[in-house]
Amino acid sequence: MVFNLTSDNLKSEANSEAKKEGIKYITESVLSFLREKKTATYQEIVVAIDARNNNTKIRRIYDVLNVLRAVNVIGKHDKSYYMISASIDLTKKKQEMEKLRDMRDVFVYIIDRNRLKHSPQSQRLYLPFMVVYTEKQSEIHCYTDGSREYFNFTSDRPLRTICDLDIINKIKEQKDKQIESSNKI
């Protein structure tokens, strides 16, 4: 057997050993292990991952598991860790992102509309608000606390509510349609 003891080889071996102690290596190892095994306890993960310094390994695996849980890459049930389905999570995050974009657009619309100088004070939109509606012959009672931070509506017939952002979104859509139709003419 021949050992190659050049300084370059010693450095690369030292680097690869040092990499086995790094957080990136441990994170990749944890994810790979959970993808393969589906579920695992903390102890199973510690035993399965190879690292130079055992004390550092145990602490870093614990840190990695906590961070991965915080960003919803993995989940924990009782003492078992598991991978969260990336496709379901991605779809959910895309829906949340779209909802946030819509909310941003609505807020920008409110600001722009309220900023118009020719807009009378009575036509400005103030948040928060909601519309409560029911049948014409209904009797509605509204109860509130002294600071008007809490409202309770009761009615002898079914009530429906529309939140402020939904209403403003409809107003914005109508305004966009008007602008679009006037541009076609």
C-alpha cells in the first residue's frame, strides 16, 4: 500500500474532515436521512450522521432540526421528525404569496384614491370597516364596548359580512374595468 503524503493531499483531507463538522454538511445529511427514512427520532439522526467531533455534532444536529422546523421544511410529531411535503408546502406558499400581493394592491389603491386632492373627505376610505347585510325585513342589533373596539351583531334572520379588503378589492376591480373600457374607445 502506498500513502501519498504531499502537502496538498493533507490539506484536502483536512478540509474534507472539517467539512464533516460544518453546519451545511450536517443540514444536508439530516435532510438526506429524513428523505430516505421518512421519519426518525433525534437519536436515530445523531447515530446516522458522521461527524468528527461528537459533542459538536450533537449540538449542531439539534440546531439544524430546530431551524428546519422553524422554516417548515420538517415537522415533528411526538419524538419523530419528518419531511413536510415540498409540493404541498410550495402550493400553499404560492397561494399565501398571491393573497399578500392582492392585499398590497388593495392598500396601494386605497392610498392612491385617498391621496387625490379633488376627492372629498366623505369619499375617502378608512380602515378597518365591514359591511353587514341581511334580508330587508330583518331586525339587527349591534352591541359594542365603550371604546368601540368590539362589535357584536345579532339578528332574527341570517347575517352575512363582507370584510373591508374584499369590498375595496371589488371597488378596485370596477375602477380597473372602467379604465379598461374607456381605453378601448
